[in-house]
Amino acid sequence: MDVVRRGAGAAAPRSTVGGVQIVTHSHREGVWTVVSVAGELDVVGGPDLRQQVMAEVRAGNHRLVLDLHGVDFIDSFGLGVIVGALKRTRLLDGDLRLVVPEPRLRRVFEVCDLDRVFVLHPTVEAALGAGA
Amino acid sequence: MAADGPDGDEMAVADFRPGEIVLEIPARTEFVSLVRVVVAAAAEIEPDMDHARIEDLRVAVSEATTNAIVAHDLHGVTDRVRIQCNLADDEVAVVVHDQGMGFEPDEVPLLPEPEAPERLLHESGLGVHLMRMLTDESEFSSSETGTDVRLVVYSSKRRRRNSDG
């Protein structure tokens, strides 16, 4: 089933000044749950994504693909949320795969050496098809 | 800078330099995206500034502004956070000033190696690293009364000149 959430599932979107809240959309692909994210992963959008990941994990979805193709911006706060998501899934013998097609987002991961923690896949298909 | 008022009193006049933009924002995280938008738009005015460098500056300024807001929040400071953006011929310099209690950037603990299992225990601690890595100059001046973070990116012309020696 497809689920679209604005913010952390709140009924009314939270606005930022000149910014965009995050919007997430999740669907199943076999054993994987693909969470597509759009917006800005910073100190405002990051907590919303953390809530979304925790909701998925609580629902028993421990194998997540985070698709960041709709993300316009990421900083250390957003990176921290993604590292936390990996920790949460692995604690439950799950895993987290990342789709990061945008070079400017990839650069932020690379500058922090997080491309050594995650494989940055160009597409959801590549992430789903990657070996364990 | 000062000037005489109508009654001969000295009145303060903002000493703006050409190419200087000053933002004063409430110390609320909702304003970080506005700062990014303004700084990036200002940097776009510089004709010789690479788009990729502007993206780098956007991330670095986001880090500094978020830290400033958090510092105000932690110490109950209600004043605004000040962001100065100076456009010059061959660089864009941004100073983020807060009135928190200050911090020592060299004392930010190093994170474990990326492959180490304990790396996943650290969800924060990358902000100073990003500011240093994504700018051509970064300076942190901190005292008990606040912190100035100065972030500079060079134009492509200046980067070429520097690399040519």
C-alpha cells in the first residue's frame, strides 16, 4: 500500500520561512520498503524523516530503501538522521539502502566519508538489485 | 560611522559597505532555510562564482546558522542571530554571529572511522568538519559572550589564480 505523509504524518503541513517541509511516500517492493523523500533534510526536515523511519521500523519494516532523489538539500543534521536510521534497522537485523542520484548531495556524503558507510545508489532499481 | 542629526545630536548610521547584506533573524530553526536562500541568491550575483561553490557555501552557512540558533536556545538568549554576507570581486564571505556561550571547535571530538561499528553511535558531530571542508577559509572566534563563524568561498577566477601559483 502506498502511504504519503507530510512532515511526520501530521494532518497539517508545517511550514518553514522560505523553505519546504519534507514529504515522504512509502511503498513495498518485495521485502523492502521504499521511502521516497522530498524537501530539505536539515534541522527542520530531519526530525520529520526520523519520525517516519521510526514509524516504519515500529511497523516491522526493517529493510528500508531511502530514495533521496527529491531532496533539494542536506546538511549534517540530515546526515545524522540517516546514520541513525541505519543503526535502528541493523539493530533489528534489517538494513538501509540509499538512493542518491544528485551529485551535490553525493558530495556532502563523500566529504564526510559516509560513502564508506553507505553505497550511494543512482536509482531505486539499483538499490533493490544490489547484493547483500 | 556617525552623522549629525537635525538638532546637532550624533546619530548612528549603519555603516554598510557596497556588496554587504545583513540579516538578523529570530533564533528559530524555521529561519535557517531563509538564510540559505538569501546567501545563495546573493552569491549568484557574483558572475565568476561557480554554482558548485555556492552549493558548498549553502551547506556551510546552514551549519553555522543552525549552531548559532542552538547556542541561543541552549543558553536562553532571546536576541537575534546576525548573518553578514559580503560580496567582493573574488570571494563571498559570510559571518554568522551568535551570543551563546561560545565553543571550542578544536575540541569537537573526532568521530570513529566510517567502517567502525561504533561510528553508527554518532548521529551528530559533522557540522564543523563540513564547514571546514566546503569552504576556502573558515574561522571560528569564540568567547563566553558569543561566537563568530567566518566562512569564505573564492570565485573560480581566484581559485585558478591560486592554483597557478
